[in-house]
Amino acid sequence: MNASTVRWTLAVLAHLALLLAWYLFVKLGNVPRFVMPSPSATLDALLQPNYDWWANMAVTATEIFAGYALALVAGVALALLFTWSKALEAFFMPLLVSLNMIPKVALGPLIIVWFKYGVFPNTLMAFSICVFPILLTTARGLREIEPELLDLVNSLKGSRWQLFTKIQLPGSLPYIFSGMKVAAILAVAGAIVGEFLGSDKGLGYLMLQVQVTLDTPAMFMAVLLITLIGMALYGLVLGLETLLVPKDARVD
């Protein structure tokens, strides 16, 4: 059994152990359903059609994936511009750092005032919270390229675009994926924060609705579905990293 198989096996066993601990805690502790439902009671909530699970799940997934995609494009583009121009970096990077210091919970009400409720403002929340890690790690990766390779391309009269596509991008991929993995986690948090602050659909919105009636199984199910969306995004990033980045070059 190779190391990768062992790693995945241990990960599955850890999740099964958590599920078993959850079941035993509720069963043996006689925990009330409204405090913590059993795994079976949580699954039963998924069968209730009045919650429109799949439509709400689709909304939340759209916000997470769209915000993440925008952050990836913007983060890589800004990092590239900063490596091309020291003046741009000196001017904009301190400003971006200051903007990133703004708590996203405080930014949420302003986004709602500007863009109202809906998928778009929650997508912006996801974008705002996960773009900075991608920008920082990509900028670092672009600077880690060996100077000799850059001099070679310059001596051959290569364009900036050729320099980026042939040398900088392949060499910086380990750093880009390092930031992407962190951003995948943050994108989920950003979208849900947006739905908590103001939304009329999505899993975060649904959690607020069922909280009023103390429907804890539905809240647990919403949390599990949010987690599955996040795991799907993170798994997609890991899959792309496996395809594009050699194992010995990855930044963990």
C-alpha cells in the first residue's frame, strides 16, 4: 500500500470515527433532539421537501464557485502586474493590505446596500475574503523564478506574455495552488457570511429560517451540505494540482 493510499484511508477512517462518536454521544448521553440530533435524524431532514434543499444548495454552490473563480483570475492577474511593475506594486499593495484588514462582516452590510440581496453580493463576499491569499502566494511564486531563466528569455527578445506563459506560470504553479487551497476554505466562509447578513435563498439563509423553529436536524443538514460543497471545491483544487504540479515541487 503506497503512501497516497494510506493517507486517503486514514482520512476516511477519521471521518467515520467522527460519525461514530457523534452517534454514541447522542445515543448514550440521551441528548435532546433540539440540542443535537442523531445522524439518522439529520438525514431524515433531507427528505423534507419544504426546505427545497437542492435549489438552496445550488445557490450556495454558485456563490462559492463563482466568487472563487473571480478571486483566482483577479489574484493571478494582479500578481502578474506587480511583478511587471515595481511602481504598481509599491502603490497598490499597501492599499490592498489595508482593504483586506476590513472585517468582512463589517463589509457585508455595505455590499447589501450597494447591490441589494441575491447571488451577486454573496459572490462578492466570497471573492473579497479569498482573493488576497491567491494574490500573495502567486506574487511570491512569480518572484521565485531563477534569474538565469528570465535573462535567457530576455536575451531571446521574448515578450512579457511569453515570459509569463513559458517560464513564470509553470514555475509558480506550486505557490499558486498553495494559495488556492487556502482560498477554497475561505470562499465557503465568505458566501455563508453573506447569506447570514442578507439573503433570500441559499443554505445559510435556510439555517436562519429553521433556527426560529429550533429545527436542529435541518440546521445540521445545512451545515453538512455546506461542508460537502467546500470539500468538492477543495478536492477539485487537489485534483488539478495532482495533474499540473509534480509531487516533489508542491508547497504544502
